[in-house]
Amino acid sequence: MVVSMLQLIIEIPESFSIKDKRRIVKSIKDKLIQKFHLSCAETDLQESMRFAQLGAALVSNSADYGEAVLKKALDVVEKNLSLRVHDSGIHSEYFE
């Protein structure tokens, strides 16, 4: 079993309150979950008004497959004009 993980830090420039930020982050998470069938959560920076850290994970039998899906998910986030990706990373872990 392979668990592929994506971690990213995004800036949401048009967010002026925690409520705005949470609405936008929820929309991003919902899109990723619906389109790519992965698990996604806001993992840090919950109290920041303009920044969010998201984590996403996918279980499969191939690291190449998992990482390809997560790269596509990252592309979807990067193409969203209302935010900026400051940092991202994708890696896989093997489990027996």
C-alpha cells in the first residue's frame, strides 16, 4: 500500500476575515475531494486571515499514480486566480 501526500501553503489575498478565508478554503477542499477522490484538510494556520496550510492524501498501490493525481490537484489549486501557492510538496510512503 502506498500513501501519497500533498502539503501546500496558500495565500488568499482577498480574504479580510477568518470567515472569508474558511469559505474559500472549504471551496478548495470540496473541489479537490470531489474531482480527485482524495482526503483533504486544513492542517495549520487556522487563525491566520490570509494564509492556510492544506494537506491532501491518496491511498493507492503505486507511488507514480498517487503522485500524478496529486500533481494534477496542485495544478488545479495553482490555476485558481484568487490565491497564491507559497510552498508545496508531494511525497509517498510505502506501507506493508
